[in-house]
Amino acid sequence: MKRTGILFFPAFDWSLGNSHPEREERLLYTQEQLFEEGILDLPQMKQFTPRVASLADVAQAQALFPTPSLYPETLDPHLIAAGSAILLGEARIRGEISNGFVLVRPPGHHSGATVWGNRGFCTINNEAILINQLRARYGIKKIAIVDTDVHHGDGTQDIFYHDPNILFISLHQDGRTLYPGSGFIDEQGGPNAWGQTLNIPLPPGTGDEGYHYVLETWVLPRLQAFKPELIINSAGQDNHFTDPLASMNLTASGYGRITELLQPDLAVLEGGYSIEGALPFVNLAILLALAGEDYHHVREPQKIGRSSLPLATLKPYVETLKKQTQMVKPDFTIHNVKFFPPGEWVYIPRSVYYDTEGFQETRQDFVRKCNHCAGTVYIESQRSHAKTKSVLVRIPFEACPQCEQAGYDLWEYVQQHHQEIHSGLLQNQLHNQHQVWQRKKD
Amino acid sequence: MSCHVGIDVGGTYTDAVYLEQGQIQRTAKVPTQEENLVETIVNVLETLNLPDVRQVNQITVSTTLVTNAILQKRLPPVNLLLFPGNGMSLNALPWPVDYQVLSGEMDFRGREVNPSNPSEWQRLSWKERSGSPELVAVVGKFSHRNNSHENRLADYLRKSYPKCQIALGHEWGQANFYRRSLTTHLNLGVTGCYQLFAQQLQTALSGLKIQAPIAILKADGGILPIGKLRPIESIYSGPAASVLAALTQSETSASTIVVDIGGTTTDLGLILSGTPLLSSRGAQIGPYSTLVHSLAVRSIPVGGDSVIETCEQGFELKNYRLGSAYCLGGKALTPTDAMRYLGLIDYGNRQLAEEALASHCPPDLRAPQYYQQLAGDIIEAVVNRIAEAVDSLKREWQDEPAYKVWEVLHPHEAQTFNTLLSGGGAQGLTKALGKRLGTPVQLGVYPEVSNALGAAMARPTFDCTLHLDTYMKRYHVQETGEQGKWMGSPRPYREVEDFLDQLVQKQAEQYGIQIHEIEKEPFDFFPIVQNYQTVGQIIRGAAHLRPGVIGRVVK
């Protein structure tokens, strides 16, 4: 029998603030709906109990700054969400389940390669931590992520931007009209992974028909061409027509169809803040679709109030977008810093805004151009108004000897000579190792 | 002086014990007359020969009456009417009964999404030839949040068919529409036979001049007065009784693996720091998934009389028995023969045991060392089977879902267990089982009447789970299905604690039970936010009297 795993962790005792959208109540009605439907009694449904991820699990995907132990915010709920994702991923790899739904909070897709705090309700990136654990422990190579949250999955994109073995596709409401204001078609990946990031910004008002059209004519062919071993769906639910933070027009049963089209190995909950009008029904529809059951009778009590964008209007928009996407050519700046090991280093400056607490992170990203591997990544990062910097050095999965050596050379140099930098993380994904370093006070 | 009688009506035998101040005074065993359980109970009481019937404070009965009525499909037809609304298709789940679907829908807060439609009700078809229904169960999705559709239909039915008996789903006030429907249906179906039994038993006991109140043992190991029990809750009281029996013999806060080895079945249970483990899901009986609370138990088809057959790989432990063991005059080789041959038990004929073992060895391997080997392997096979079931039970405990950060960060501590072994096949397996499970093993006292002992020492269980929605101004009690209007403040604190206390008192009085040692769960508060304003709270809280026993048995 095809089995569907469910890991339901609503974190009923955790919130980002009393009236914050990410609060205790968020999955309460989802629980009521799922339990009342008796969905756990479906013969193919298997429920799993949560697990806590370790900081070492996190370190293979993300750098918590200044160091994991000095990171100011409590990480417990986040580590449970990430651990739960890993647990269900392992069950999938072992064949205990055919697919599964990590129905947990808090979410994670706005959390990027470097983390100074919570942003977009996310602290650590559940999917990225899951994916790198599956690659490290089970030798999985090619994974596709399809982010169907209404917001651009900028954190996930950031983490895998230079990784040719991860295909990241994000469908979202156009960044000119919604947080986080990114996810445009020219963001297609770093020099060693060009085209492995695909952003599909959609106009406000897009409904079921339009969304499914984009999936069928663009996303699915791209997935088929990539031939991933696993498909992970970042299943945000804020495209729903009742969502208070966004302006799209999807229905619960439309979400069921998304799941049916994508056939993800794992769906991982992301955003979605219409906690009464949408979540109970969208979650039910996703779960039913995963379990191969009929989701067409899942109907939210409210009717669509805002006007939907007709498919006839959306089609030409999508065709133009597709053409424009193909026309974008990589344009990278080579910037070889004096102390950098041999090779050509592409320089990408970045600025990240942390909306939860309201501060800015300034980053200088460098990646070594490489024809043999994903290339070593070097990121200097500074929190606004801070005097010191932190660094992330990443030796990628399947790194070539030159890139691995480059990573260690940089790591050594920074500790001995780069006085501005006070702490850092070395990710050696090749050997599933990491090192945390902090400059001793003089 | 406390004088308790416990009676366990089993499939083959009915056992009874009589205790004074926790000390077993008398025991009795009679064959069960399947067709007349009341007479069986009278029989066993007469055999027990109570010294003074007036002194008895309580009689507790554990009976298979309801279990058998369900499993043997002796239920009268029940008309099941559903308000399923939208959502998951009904046929996604296996329905072992037929039903009729009506329009009308509620949501998870108890708000009406679609009204019910009385004009449909006149067109309902009934199972009875007379055209008027006798038993009708009415269940709505989310009726535990709002029972008005169920109530309205019940009013209509009462008016139209004054003689029909009606059961409403919201009285099982717990989530799960599917299980609530089946539970309501089943409970209504068994009510008739249960009431007849209760009435006849009370009459018969008055005939014996026994005035003591009668209590019935439930699947969760608790007892309730015979007149207050919802009949379906008496299923699976046998395995519960054997866990309670173990509890009467272990230290107050010990963690115990309970193993009751019978002729063909071995029952297993788990006691964690003195409290039996409850199953996190409702009981399954035959094809019916219910909301009945039960202890987490396992029944595996292996016991002292299980038949052993030769096969290519050596031998196979079968799921059935063919009478008694060979060494006791039976026909087939059994684990009992292996135990006898190895001298682990002293009953049965050793010569016959050897014969049985020899017949399973090839002619060239018929010598004592091979019999020894085979007997050892058989015992290992039995013990492995039991150990696997123990592991699965422990997994159920460790895999209990957790919905709060606190719960995940404070998992159940790894416990040191001991094993309490009882039943006919127990003695010979003590050593092997202890080795395999890696725990000390203790043999139970009075193994032949342990279930009756468990029943005699059982005490009431009690749960009162409150769901309060201060914005909707409604409250719900899970166990009784009570729904009412909340008159208190939108963000109560102390107020809700007092309210729960009152509910507990009221419910205890209704059940006619005394409550001590009530255990309260911390309340969960969910602020309800609209447009960044907190407009109310959903509050969940509960009080429990966990399954337990009134004392320890005095040896």
C-alpha cells in the first residue's frame, strides 16, 4: 500500500507575540478539522512523533551568527520543526512512506545561508536543513524544491543559489507587490549553478486555473528535465483567497490539485495566515491529495470575494515572462581579493532586512568559479551597527580538491589575519563536518 | 471493613475472588454459560460461598457480554443518519454499517455553514418492515461543537415516532466524526442486551440477598455503577483486568511489563510509574473504530497450548491449539511439552513430552541432546514472539504524538521495567523471558483468578475535558457531550479553573462516584485574534482520575 506520513506539530505553546500571525492559534482549527474528519484513521496514513534537530544538523545548511551558542533567540521550537522535517524525510528515504506532510510550525523559507535573527516569521530553514541532511547521510544527489508559498522563498534560494544539484523553483506573488520584494526572473543562480533557480512572479489575483496552468506548462516540464531523486514542496498556504497578507485567489481544492500535479515526496508547511478561512481546508486538501484520496469536496465556507485574474489575461503574461526568463544572460563580476586562493571569484553583494526586529545585514558573497563542482563559497556578513563581522566558508558537496583546499585556506587566513572578522562557520559538506570558530578576546 | 467481590466472565471460565481488607479469602471458578451470563454469575457467587453477604461493599463484574454481542453480530438493526457536510469523502474510510446522508453543516467553531433541511427528513427510509424506526443514531460532523442539527432532528423523530430510541453523536463529545458515528451506532445497538443483563443481574443478586452496589469494569481499567455505564465502554475489560491485577501486586510507582500467558493467547500491558498506559486512540472492535478509551494492550495468539508443526525451516508456532498439551493427554506438541521436558514445570508426563519432541525429530536425530535442543528452540520462539509484542507496545508509548514544545523537550524518561508474569503458561517461561526482556521477572499470585482480582480492586476512572470558546461564548465537555453557554469573561483565568472544578463535581455526582487524587492538566490558552486585536480565547483544560487500584493485595 502507498503510505502517507503526517507529522503534525502545531507548537500550541509557542508564538512570536500575542497577536502575531505566527501564534498558538495558527494550527488549532487545522487540528479540529483533521481530527474531526478522521484523517488519521485512513488506512494509508501514518502519524509520526516530532524530533529535535541538533545544531550540527543546522550547521550543514546555515550559519547561526555570531555563533550557534551565542545566537540570542531561543531555538527550541525551530529545532523541533526542522527535526520533524528530517524525521519524515528519513522515513521517505527508507521507504516507510511514499510521501509525507511536515505540518509543523514555525516555518523557515525566508531564513537564508546566514542567520542573525528571525525574518519573515522564519529563523531556520526546515527544508534546507532536511535536504542537506538527506544528502549527507543518505547520499541523495539531486533534489528539487518547489516553493508554492505566496512569498518568494528567498532564504531557500540563498542557501542553494550556487548548488547545481538543487533545482529551486519559486512561484509567488510579484515581489513588487509583496514581501520580501525579491524573486525576479533575473535571479537564476550563481555562476556554477546558472538556471537552477527559477522564479515565477505572478500578478495579484491569480486563481486556481492560472496557477495550475503555470505548473502544467512551465514547472512540470522543468522538473521532468531535471529528473530529481526527490521533490520537496514548500507548501505555504497564503495564496488562498482569504489570506490577510497577500492578494491571490486560490481555493483549498486548488491546493489539492497543486499537490496532485507536483506529486511531492514531502510537503513542508510554510506560511498561510488565514487560520480559520483557509488553513483547515487547505491542509486537509493537501493531505488528501498526498494520500490519493478525493479532495474535491473540501470546500471552505467563504466564497471568493475579490476578483480573479482571468486565464486569458494571465496566459500572455506567462508566455512573455517565460521568454524574458530565457533571455536573461548570466552577468557576473569577477573580484579576486588579495588573500583569496587561486581561481576566479565571483562577487555578489547582498543586503538582507530582518523585519521581525528591524535591522539590516550586509553581506559580501564570493563563490569560486569551478567547472568541476559547485565551488567554494565565502560570505562575510555584518549586522547593522555592529563593529565586527562573521564569516561563512562553505566547501560544497562533491567539492573538487582545489575548491576544498581553497575553503581551508580561507578558513585559516580569516582566523589568523582578518582582524575584522570575529566568528565564523566552516561548512564542509563534502565530509559532513563543520567547525565553529570565535576570536578570543585580547 | 472493606469486602470486595470481583468477577471475571471469560470466554471459557468465569472466575471470582472475595477479598477482605485486601486479602484474598476465597476464590471460585465455574464454566461460562455463554447463553446465560446472569446464571453463570449466580453460580460463581454460590461456589464462592461468601461468609456473610451483608458485609460485601461492592461487586465488580468484568464481562464479555458486549464484546461478544458485537463480534458475534447479534445487534438489532440501527438506522444511522449523518450530517457529514463537505470535506473528506465518506467512502475514504471503511464504513462497516450503512447510513443515510442529510444536508446541514457545521464548522469547527460550531457555526452553521449550511442549515439542515427538515423536508428531507420525511423521505427517510427505515430498516423496519413496519415503516417506523426503533433505533436511530444521529451524528453530525462537528456536532461536538454544536449539537443543534442533531437536536432538531431528534425532536422531529420523537414527535413522529414516539416509540423509537434515539442516540445523538454529540454525547460522545470528542473529535472524529467517523469514530463518533460508529460509537454512537454501536452503543445504541448494544444498549438493549446490556440493560436486560443489568436488570436480570440486579434481580438475581437481590435473590441472593446481596445488597452491595454492582460496578462494571471498563476498557480503560475504571469502574462505573452498572446503571451509569455506557454499555460500549465495557468492551475489552478482560485485558484491563489483568493489568489491574498486576498493579495490585507491584510497588506503587513501579514500571511494569504485564504478561499474562494463557493457553492460546498472551495478553500484554504496560504500567508506567504506577499508572497503566492508555491507548492514544480509541478501541477497535471487529470492523468498528470507536472512541472508547482503553488501556494500551496487545493480545498475541501464542500460549502454552499453541500447536507446533514441523516445517522445512525446523518448526512453526501455530496460532491455534488442539486441546491440551501432549504431556497432559493432548494430541499435539506444544510449548508446555517443551517446558515439561526441560523440567521448567512439574505437571504433565515427562515421558509423553519426550515422545512428542521425538516425533518432530528426524529418525537419525532421535536422542536426548536433540530433544533438549528442540525444546530450547521452542521456548525461545515463544519468548521472542512475546518480546516483539512488548517492543511494539513500548513503541506505542514512545511514539505518542506531541503537540507542544514542552512535550517534545520533556519526553517520557527511559524507565527501568520489571516484568510481572501470570497465567497458566507463566511458570516455565520466567527465566527465558527475563533473559530476553532484560528485566527481573516476578510471578503473579493467584494466576488462575488474576482477572477477577483486578476487577475486585479496580476503582473509578474519571475524565473531564473542557473546551471553552469565550468568543463564541460556548463550552463543551468531551466526556459527557455537555454543551452550554459561557457567561464569564472573554479572557478568564481563575474563573475557568473554578468552572472546571464545578463541572468535575457535577459529573462525579452524576456518575455516583467519589473522587480523590484528581489530576489536573495545565490549561492551554489560545488567544483568538481578529485584525490584530485579541477578541477572546479558546481554552482547553482537563481533570483526570487515572486508572488504578484501591490498594495492594496482601500476600
